[in-house]
Amino acid sequence: MDLFGFDGAILRLRDQAQADIAPQFAQIDRIAEHNTQKVLAAFQKHRVAEHMFAGTTGYGYDDQGRDVLERIYASIFHTEDAVVRIQFVNGTHAITCALFGNLRPGDVLCYVTGEPYDTIQSVIGIVGNEAGNMKQYGIEYRQVEMLENGLPDEAAVAEAVKDPRVKIAMIQRSRGYSTRESLSVAAIGSLCEKIHAANPDCIIMVDNCYGEFVEELEPTDVGADLVVGSLIKNPGGGLAPTGGYIAGRHDLVEAAAARLTVPGIGKECGSTLGNNRLLFQGLFFAPHVVAQALKTAVFCARVMELLGYQTEPASTAVRHDIIQRISFGAPEPLKAFIRGIQFGSPVDSFVTPEPWNMPGYDCPVIMAAGAFIQGASIELSCDAPMREPYLAYLQGGLTYESGKTGILLAVSEILAYQNKQG
């Protein structure tokens, strides 16, 4: 039963889109089953028990649940170690700890996938002059541009990292606000091979945000030394209230943990304040929730294609992260779409989004984010920098059914705007 009053044209659009994308859904379900088994096997290997859900306060010494959860993350990512903490305020914070923990004055950080995501630029010192950025610490920054086809320039990367001062080669898996494609794990693996061949001592670090559990393999399965991400994106499963993770080689994780806390303490402290159960349960749900977000993205792509809009990835494409880009070409239809996503949210559905000067961005951003967890990108959300060519970036959807409804409400807003224009 339709409780939102969608007209017949929108319902026919829904039915056509769902019929068209059935093959993509079957593939998403297969990957979700594999990753669910991977997570379940890790839980069983490390003998998760109910008493581990109790949290600690104060210093957080001897938090067995926290320590076991970190071993589970290391098992899932096939790494030597991991640090998983609610003390990370976002993915940018986790990335920054990993970078500062493993870079020293005179070292070079090289982004090998072009310009980094907006919020990292102020950390590096590419934009602004924020207190404590890498430039002020004498850490040099370089970047290698992507090829015109959207893939890494492997030859240029290999040449760039030959300099022994290049300490970290950074790979951003997702597109951020750029127009390039997100990277597959296979593409990351090929890049890792070229980097290690050119400079065996270079640390390969991957910003894994939005990519966890989208494929059967993760970047650390194909040569990455570190992966970093946010718990209010994929691996938190919609339950983690905050936090981030770093997984990889033991010495690199320890160095990052020393930056999160202090040298000499590292991972030994960090209370969990009663959140262990949410972090365990969210991780257990994560492969399924990621599949729901992917189905929402594929449905969105097909609906918008049927309406004549350009989408990337296309509805038939193989997915490498949960982000769906839609090109509107003008500000008003973009804002109408964002409004509709907000109206389809379970929280703050009555709020009308407007562009605002969001910290860390160089232009106003409009965002639909009616989430149970503030800023949780695994929940249905959509944001867009208000600049040409007016691209919207949709992500998340805790359930496909609710995500689909949000998309249809967004379509309703676009059609209402078009009707007003005559």
C-alpha cells in the first residue's frame, strides 16, 4: 500500500526501475553473503561473548571488548593489527592520526589519486593555514593526477615514489566531490604493486571510506599497508554512534595510536563508555546494511536515468563504493532533489535543507541528512557543493525499502519543480 500518495507515473517509474536492476541486486546479495560469512567467522574465531559488551570509563584499562573488537577488525582486513575507537571524531581524524603518526619533518606525502577530499586539504595545508597542519611541521606534499579515463596514472605514480623521501603514498578509494570514478580493489592492487616495485619502503595507505564490504576483498588483501575509515559509514552498520578505525601493519597502527593518545600509551587507554555492544552489533550488520545502501544507489541511478539525467556509476555498472553521483546541470533541480531526500528521512523530515558554509569546504554545501546518527553516511543522505556542474552525491540507506521511498519523494520534488516551470 502506498501511504505517500505517489501518482501513477511515479509508481510506473518505480516498477520499471526495479525490473531493470534485478541482475545488479542478485550480485549485491552474493557479495553480502560472502562478507557476512567473513564477519561471522571472525566473531567466532575471537570467541565473542556477552561480557565483552560492557564498557569501561576513565582510562579504559583492560577493556576486553575493545581489544577483541580490534582483533576482529584485523582478521576481517587480514592485517597484523587495528585500532577501533569512538575517540576518532570522524574519518578525517582517523586519516590524520595515521598520517601524522607515520610522517616526520622532511618526509613527503604523495597522493597518487589526484586531489584529496576537501576536509583533508586543510590538514595537509593545501588550502588555508590552519594551526598544526602538515606544512607547518615541514612535511612536503605532492600529488599525481589521474588519467583522463579516471584511472590512476601508474607510470607517473611509479616515477613519483622513486624519491626515497616519499614516506607515504596515499590512495583515496572513493571519488569525494571529484568527477572521477571510485577505484576498484583490483585497481588499488595494481597500483600497490607498482608502488612497492618502485619503492619497497614506501607505506601505502588507503582512505577506505564508503568502500568497506562493497567487494569481497579489501585494499589490505591486495598490497595496502594501512586502511582507514569511519564507523558512521559502512563498518558501523548504522549502529555505531561515532568513531573510526585504522587497520594494517602493526608498527604503523601503533604509531597512529600514539598520535590518537600519546607516545607510551598508544592503544592501552581509551574508555568505551558502554558503546561496545553497538560497535560489535553494527559491524555484524554491516555487510547487510551496505547491501541495502548499494541497492538504494542502483535504484536511484536507474530512476534518474529513466528521467533523462546523467548518473555515475550507471545503474548497470559494477560498484566499488556506496556513492551515487547525479548530474543536474543547474542549482534548482539539484536543490529539489535534496529536499525530497530530506522529506524521506525518518528524522527531521520536516526540515527544508538550504546551502550553507560547511566547515572544511570551499563553497556552500547543501545536505539532506535526516539520520539517527548525526552525519552518518551509511544512512540515506545526499549532499552537493553548490558549484558547477551541480552534482549531487547520494549515499546510504539502512533499508532498501526506506531508501527507495526517499528516492521517489526526491523525484516527486523534481517533477513538482518542473511543473512550476511550465
